Amino acid sequence: MESRRSTVAGWLVIILMLCQFVPLDRVNPPAINPAQVPPEVRGILENQCDQCHSNSTRWPKTAYIAPLSWYVVHKVQLARQNMNLSQPGNTTGSGELLWKKELQRLLVSADLSKHATIPGFNRPYLTADERKTLLEWSSSPETEQPQSLKNSARNRPDRTP
């Protein structure tokens, strides 16, 4: 019975050691046209959100210890997909409006930090002033979109050559 336990424990250690060699995507791609926000809002977002929601992640030790690293990297990738402050697609046009609405929803919720339970990262904690600043910014009207050009006053479709 004792030799069976030691055999199982030995295999478990070997498996955990081999898990360390599974490659993970912990790359921080360069920022492409980062979010254009007011400086006071940018400061709050950098302190509270950039770790997971941008391409400037400072990976904690938990991102290098398998199998926990698989969870940590996956959660950061999901956070970047939902709102990436380093990518233009999430900060222009209707993407910006959706981004602001999601931020508003989180700010109004009872506990902002429930969405950020990634081991190794600090939970976001906003002061009342920071929360107010972000709420005011996220509830401001979206930037004016360019009007589409109309073809004369009669709104006829364009002719194809």
C-alpha cells in the first residue's frame, strides 16, 4: 500500500514537472493606437485596469507555474478580448459606446472586484472620487460620428461604373 502511494506521488510530481513545458501565450503585443481618454481617466484606468485589459500586462509569478498559469493566461486573454485599452477596435465608434456601457455597468454594480479574480493580480479598488470620475466620463455622450454623405438631395443610390 505504501509503495503504491509513493508510485502515484512520483508520477504526479513528474506530470506537474512536464506541465511546466507547455507553451503559453504570455506575449504583450505592441499597443496600436491606444485608447484616447482624458488624462484623469487614463490615470485611473492605468492603475486599476491596464494589468488585465491592455497589452502592457506585467505577468505575476502565478503566470509561470503550471497548471495555475493556464488559468491566469486564459483569464487575461478573455479580459483583453472584452476590453483592450491598447487596441483601436474597442475604442472607436460603436465599440467605444459598448465599452463605456460595460464600464458603467461594472461601476454601478455592488462589487467591482468580483469580475477580477485572477490569482497574482491585485483586485481593482476605486475610491469614491475615482468611481465618480469614471462614471461621468463613461456616461458622457459618445464622440460625434461623421455623417454619411448623401447623394444629392434626393438620396438616390450611387451608380456603379
